[in-house]
Amino acid sequence: MIEALTLPVVAADGHRFDLLARVPAQPRARLLWLPALGVAARHYLPLADALAARGIAVYLHEWRGNGSSSLRPSRGQDWGYREILYHDLPASLAALDGGTGDQAIIGGHSLGGQLACCFAGLHPTVFQRLWLVASGTPYWRTFPAPRGWTLPLIYRFLPWLAQRQGVLHGRRLGFGGTEARGLIRDWARVGLNNHYAGAGIADDLEAGLRHVRGHATAVVMAQDWLAPVPSMQGLLAKLPQVQASLHVLDVTTLETRADHFAWMKSPQAVAALLFHSVE
């Protein structure tokens, strides 16, 4: 039997959101899953169901400003990596019901995979595994030409636009949702200099990445121009003490488009691959 839970969470600064969970009766591992930029947690319920059916308890984190979040970005409400890494994710982690001997896994999609790595670096003894799907560093040099050459312009333009408008209206641009300008600024800086940091963060996130241990399963979609293989390899290179395996899934394996988002509605192949990494 799989229990469907909605767990109310309150972060240290008062931000409220729901942690969606799918918990089998005797889980063999527990996964904290971080969504892609602008994607509400509920869109990963098919993945959670597929993993729970295989014995993995899944907890879907909600980004600040999306879905069940009590906040929405505006000129008066802004945030970046600091609030996510130091307020929201610790609150979600505290809500996980960890059993004795359960493996602890953190993972995510796209930006979620990046911040999963950063959070693991801040808590190096908590997680034994990383699951990274359609993720990778946004650093422009890890993207093939000619697309990669355009990225520095984008990484300068989007923070400027968000600052001018108060938020980034991502849906109009086909990138994310309505996003906080601080979040876009932190993300764009990584894209320009390949160095994970954030406004107001005193810890050295890059040093934390170098101290992460355990195993990583990385999944790239064959036609995903938003997260190509070199981008994922660039992210994994920041984890020198992690034993990583990289898998590229094509249309035949996925039975759907091999792009950045289509797998979310048909996640069986991804779920099977991730599950086999803990067998």
C-alpha cells in the first residue's frame, strides 16, 4: 500500500508550502525531489507514483513562489539561492519521516538537480545518493556552439529585465514561470562564471560540492538542448568524490520525446533507471 500525503511545511522565515509525498509501507529509500525552475511540485506526481511502486518514498519539494507556496514574487517579495538553501530545503528535509537504515537520496530536475547538489554540499553526511535528471551546470562554455555563444548575452539580459520589471515573466519568454529577480540573478551568475554562489551566502558552495560523497545517477535526454551531455558532465565534475554514472535516454527508451520536459508525463523509464541504481 502506498500512502499519499500532503505535509504542511513552514520555513524559518515564515514561508509556508506543502510537501507532497508518496510513501510505501516499507520504503527502502527516501527521496527529496526538487523541481525544475517554474514547475510546481504536483507535476512530478507521476514520477513519485512510479518510484513509490518500486519501494522508494518520494517527497516533492515546492519552490518558493510556485504551486502551494504562500509567496509570489513581486517588487516587494524577492529571494534567491540563500532563501531556498537555508530556509526552504531545511524545512522540507525536517519533514521527511526517515526510518532506521533507509537510504537518503536527494535529486532534482534541471535547476532542481543543481541545487540538490549544493544542498548536499551543505549537509555532506545526510545523503548517500544524488539523482540528477535533465540537469547540469548552466555555464555557457558547456553548451555546444553556436547556441553556447548566445548564452552570455541571455545571462546578462534576463537579470536586467527582471530588475526592470520587478520579476521575470518567464512564461512570456518560454523560460520558467514568474520568477524572483534575485533567483534569476544568482542563476545567471553561475551561467557566466561556473561558480555556485548566491547573494547573502557566506558558505563556499563550490567547496561544499567538492566534499560530497556517495553515488550519483545522472540522466540526460538525447534531444534536450536545455541540458546537454556536456552540461551534465560539467556539474558532475564539481563532485570529484562522488561515483557517478551518466545515462542518455532516447525516444525509443522513453516512449515519448527525449526533451527537457516530456518525460515527466511518461516517467517509467526514468523511474526504472533510478530505482536500479539502489538495487
